[in-house]
Amino acid sequence: MSGHNESDTTKHRLKTLSADPNWNEYIIPERAIGVTGALIVIVVSVLFYPEEIIRFGSELDQGYISALQSIAPEIGLIFLLVVVHECIHYAVAVAEGKKPQFGLKVRKTVGLPLEINPYVIALKQRISRNENILVLIAPLILINSLAVGVLLLPMPNKVSYYAELVFVVNTIGSIQDIYNVIRLLGFPKTTEFVNFVDDEVRTFYTTQSE
């Protein structure tokens, strides 16, 4: 983003927030959520996918390329899942009359040299509490419902395996969405939110009189 755009964004943020003294910044404990997600991944992998871990470990003895090839279908499915997940966020926001955009957040995190998180955000637009909740929870409900539907049908073991993987990965990937939904449910229904990007995404909220 250019300095000119950042300056315009800052001016717009200051103008919006100064118009209402009741704006407060909405802070998300992203580090704690990231660590929690990493721990859940480890626990779930050990408890539910021990055979896959052993298979990956044995392939790792043959080299990294061989190991990655052994889980290529899983990697491809997870990549596709991430794309669909974010597109659902985007589609619901558009359906609500917003003008969302895609973004990528890159940061260092526990256990990884870099963590790359795609996201969808509507900038400089007032968003109600309920609109926010719907955008956040939609991918979890839609994708997991589809995965459960497949699991309930008589399917080949491989299909059931991938449906289960979709359910697990989508749920773990929705941890921050779930956190925000639970938190937003504690806000009054008249609460409105607005997002800005300076050097990073910042969210502010205010509660309107009923």
C-alpha cells in the first residue's frame, strides 16, 4: 500500500472516529489463538491420524520431496479448502451489501518460520454485530455441514477419510472465527464495527442507542 493511500486511510479513520467519542478498538489475541490452534493440531494429529504420521515419518527418511509427495493429496485438499472458506466469507459479505477484499497476513509464529493467513475484510464500512457474526460463522456451518453429510452416507473409505479431514481442518482453521463469534454475542445488537488498514488491520466498534 502506498504512503498516499495510508495517509488517506489514516485521515478517514480519524474523521470517522472523531465523529463519535464512543469508538473503542477491538483487540484480538492473535498470538494466543495461534498457539492454541497449533496445540490442537498436534493433539488431533496424534490422536486421530497416527497412521498418517507414521507414514509421513517413514517417507521423511527417504527425503523431504518423497515425504511431501506422500501427502500431496492432503495438501491440495487443504489448499482448496482454504480458498473455498475465504470465498464463502467474501460471498456473504457481498450479499450483505459490503465491498470486501482479500488480503494476506504474514508473520512469525510458534513452530513455523512464517505463518501466512489469508483473510477477507471490508474496509471503511460500518458493519453491524449480526452481519459480522454471519460473515464469520458461514464457512464453518456450510463446509462442516457438507462434510458431515458425506460422512453420514455410505461412501468408500477414501472419500470418508477426506470428508473427515475437511471437517477437522475447517474446524481448526475457524478457531479465530469461533472466538470472535462468541465474543460478539456478548456485545449489544446495536454495536457497529469498522475496519481500517494503517500498517496493520485495526478494528473499532461503537454501540448505538436502541
